[in-house]
Amino acid sequence: MKIVAVTSCPTGIAHTYMAAESLEEAAKEAGHSIAVETQGAAGANPLTDEQIASADVVILAADVEVRNRERFAGKPTVTVPIKRAINDPNAVLGQAAALLAAEPVAAAAPAAGSPPPPARVAATPADRGPSGATRLRQWLMTGVSYMIPFVAAGGILIALSFVIGGAQIATKVNGGTFHGVTYPGVTDISKLLAQTGLAGVMFKIGGISFSMLVPILAGFIAYAMADRPGLVPGIVAGLLANAIGAGFLGGLVGGLLAGGVALAILRIKVPKAVAGIMPVVVIPLVSTLIVGFLMIAAVGQPIAAATRGLTDWLNGLNGSNAIALGALLGLMMAFDMGGPVNKVAYTFGLASLAAGNQQVMAAVMAAGMTPPLALALATAVRPGLFTKPEREAGNAAWLLGASFITEGAIPFAAADPLRIIPSLMVGSAVTGAVVMALHAASPAPHGGIWVIGLIGKPLAWLVAIVAGTAVSAACVVVAKGLGRRSLATPGLTVDSRKVAVAG
């Protein structure tokens, strides 16, 4: 087969490129030719028109909405979650082959003089496209993927401003009283550097970047649903969510609402004379008015009340409740290592950080660092339990884990999910619980060990990571060892890894 593929994950970092590599290697082994477009954080390497035209089948391995999907109209298309392309690329290629084989179904020879019957296309699960739940997840993850760079830039700048300028820097910039000292604030931004120094400038820039989280989230959810016509009402819905106090929840609802309204307007048939101004004037005007009215008059206030309730609940957590929340977030971070469940936990951490609760973000980041670090430790302690490629991946996992790239654990989980994933979940739950118990805090939403200088109670945070890493590594070693021994018989040594691969 001649195959073209697109891979894309919510963060656009690890999964995007791992899926591309898996598909390329599997296609090469099977004798197929493949060209893969990675729509990642570094931008896309677009497929050429010639590659698309000559392709027999299209594979879309994505957890977000694929950009410029209309290029593949008329081509047999297989749509799968990105983790399936990473874990089982041969099955994805088999699905593509089955779809291609079923595409034209030969009909019986027509009677003399009668017109030939139309070709029919076999209905297969792959041919029907993603389900409604899958599309909803893709829309939401698209918004998250575009939001994360704003999170990283704004959050880390704000955190660095506190390190340089002290805890009072926010009061110096915005005005108010801090420890009995009253600051007038900065009313003329051109005087910001002179009045507050570099720390004040960093705080202001970071604050503006951070204020764009909800509008970008809402705008690109709507963009994923309705393409460019959804962008304007989506961003306006996010800005209104900020103004009303509806926060992340308001952004999610506003983005879905904006995308739905834009889609509905797009489906209205209009005269050709009007069609030219529809995307420039009519759709932005009408969709923004409708969505804005709904956000102000009906949707915004109830969501704002729910957001205030969530914030009060988070700030009121203490003792066993906080520890249980940390453990739950740890379980979620390790469950699919960068997948949708992981992203739900991470987005909850972002929402908590935006609401002023830094402990939840610290727990989420530490729990996400633990899985790769644990596997790196396990491969160093018991290298005989792992294959040579796994040991090499273990060496790289030290840096990936330290940098809060949970996806570094995926190669191990893909090869042995039943033993690896539960082991990692246990350790990450321990890490999350210890962070909350020891009240470590992170004003930075990303960065891993490289933002240790910004962490509140850094020693406690490191203790939590070390504890969870040790627990997960021990569980992995025990689970791997039990698996090997259970397959052994007197006088015969059986390697369970080879059995698993053969199976």
C-alpha cells in the first residue's frame, strides 16, 4: 500500500512523534510505503499534494482535530486514537488494508443493455469515522493543546518574578497592602520597569499571557468544531468567561457553544451574492452576538457559581481529603501517560493554579515525573528483566522524567501494560499524596526539576518524587520477576517477554 498519515496529540510533544515513528517502522517491515505528517508543537511538515493524490489510504492517528482534514476527501480513511498507533501500529495498518480491500465491491455482471450498477462501499467501523464521544474529546484536547504554551510561558514568568522580586511583587504591580506596607500600583505601563524593576515586568507579561488561557482554550475548541468561523465567537466566549468569573469551566462550555453556533450558521444556504461576505462579516457578527448574549444572560453566571464552589472546596481541603485528592490525581497521571485521563488531571491542576491553589499543581507535576524516573531506576537496578531497547529507553527516561515528560514511560507500558501500568499508578499515587501531605507548592505549571527554584518546600517535593519513584520501581521489578518465574518449569527457562511478543 501507499499510505499517508497524520499524527497529532494534545501537547504536540512526545506522542505525536512516537506514533509517527511506530507507523513508519511497522510500514517498512510490512513492505508498505508511508509518508507521515506530524502536527506537533514544532509545527507541521505538510504532506505534498502529490503524496496525497498517489496514496491508497489515509491514517489519522490523533487525539485532537486534524488540521486541513479536507485534503483527504474521497480517500479511504482510518481514524484511530494516537496511543493505538504507538502501541499496535501493525493492527492499524491491518485496519487500513482491510478498509482498502473492502472499498470497491464487485457486483454481478449486468444484463445486456442494462446500465452498470453503481459501485458500493462496504461499511466498516473504520469507514464511519470517530464516534461522538471521540469527536468531543478531540475538540476539547485541541483547545488544551493550543492553551499549554500560554500556560508554560505565563506561569513560569510569574513564578520567576516572585523568585526575583519577592512575594510582594504582585502588590507592587497591581497596588494594595502587603505586610503593612501600601503600594500605589503601576497605572502607566511605560513606567513599569522604573517602578518595579525586571521582576515587575516579568510579572506583568506573565499575567497577560496567563489571562489568555481561557480565551485560547475556548477559541480553539470552537476552531476544532467549525474551523476558522468558530475562532472569533470562541475567543469572545472565553474573554466573557474571564470577565464573569466562570474560568476554565466557562471556557469549555463557551467554546462548545461557539463551535455549535458557528456550525449551525455555516449550514444555512444563502444566495451566491451573500456567500462572499458570510465568512468575513455575517458569521463572525451573528455568532459572536448569539454566543455573547448566551454567556452573559444564561450560561455564565451558573458556571461562575460552580467555579467559585470548586475554588472554595480546593482551598478548604486539608488532612486526609487533600491526601486522597493527591493520590487520585497521581493515579490519573500514570494511567495513560499523556493520554486523555492524564490531560484531565493536568487541566484540573491548571484550573487550581489559576484559582490560586499551587499545591494541586505541585502534586500533578510530581506525579507525572514519577513513571519515567521509576522505569529508568528499574532498568538500572535489574537490567536483566528488560530488553536491550528497553534499557536504552531507560537511559533516556531519566531526562524525560526529570523534565516532566510522562510519555517517556510509554515504550515500557506498550510492551507489558498489565504489569507496568498498575505499578506506575501505585508510585504516582504515593507521590501525589505525599506532596499534598507535606504542602509543597508549585507556581510553575511545567518544567519538572528545572523549576525546582520556584517550588514552595522544594525538599518536600523532592522527597515525594523519590518516594513514588522507589515504590513504582520496586513494583515493576517484583511484577516482572513474578511474571518470569510463573512461566518457568523444571529444567526449562522461559523468558516471559519473548512469550508475550510471540503471543
